[in-house]
Amino acid sequence: SCGYCASKSGLEGMMKVFAKEYADKGKTFMCIAPGGVDGTKMAEDVIQGLQRTRGMSREEAEKYSRQSPMGRNGTHEEVWKVFDFAVNCAPDYMTGTVLRMTGGIGV
């Protein structure tokens, strides 16, 4: 939706501004942009939208919604691993970065 895209772009833009403004103070900023995470309201909304707008069965919609090159959606545990990396393992020189975890969508 338009609102979703605008808010996501706004958050990424704000993170980049913060990264630039606070770089000389040793602060780093990153965003995590997961795509297609099972067990979320958004994933369920996608499935229901496919059923409603394209007349797909639930099984067809679930299969279609998992069409990343990896053939599946991400998990909550995988999002937490990216978060853990950003907080505990990312090098100090890494800032203004969007960490995308989409299973290869867009590659």
C-alpha cells in the first residue's frame, strides 16, 4: 500500500540522516528490512489479499506468497539473528545501512 511504502521509505531516510549527523560522535544506525516473515499479521494479510483479489485457494495463496528464490518465508528467529548482528557484531564503521533479509527477492 501507499502508506506502507511511504512509511518504510521515511524510516530508512531518517536512519540515514541520523547516521550522518551522529557519525562523528561514534554512533551507528541501521535498519532491518525483513520481507515475508511467517506468523505475522502482514504475511496473513498478503495471503488473504491474494485469495480475495485473485480468487486463489488458501493453499495457492500460501505457495504464491513464498516465491522467494529460497522458496520460503523468513522466520522470527532469523529476524532476531539479524538484530543480534546489528547490535552485537556489526563493525563500528558500519552505519547508514539497511539490512535486507528477503530470501533473495529483488536479486
